[in-house]
Amino acid sequence: MKTIIFNGHAEVGGRTFHHGDELPPGLLPPEVVDQWLDQRKLTEYDSSERRSLFRLFPAFSGCKEQEELTREELTAFALSP
């Protein structure tokens, strides 16, 4: 999955985004995303090292897509039941 991040600061829908912030899925129409990618206001980041926080925590972000934490991540970062 590709993550789309901001190049520089931007305000979208009353929210302020800083350089390097992730664009939440579905916030902008696809044609605007394409235009901003062409204008280099946004960058597609395709790497297994960077994962979408919106997809990792869909209950908090409202994202319809979901990504799971690895067992190592759960051990290191999650509270045990």
C-alpha cells in the first residue's frame, strides 16, 4: 500500500497538516490528489518501513481499510491484557 504524505504545510477542510504528515484516506477526491502529486504538494511513499497510522488504528481514524500490527510490534508497543 502506498502512503501519501504532505510536502510542506497545508490546510485541508479546516485541518492543518505539517510537512511529512500523512494524508488521511478519502479526505481529498482522487483527482485533487493526482493534481497535488503532479504539483509536488504530496508525495507517494511506498515502503514496508513506513505504514499508515490511519490503517493501523481504524477504530480511531475512521478508515475503512485495516492493517495489523506485527507480533513484535504488539509485544513492544501494546498493553498486554
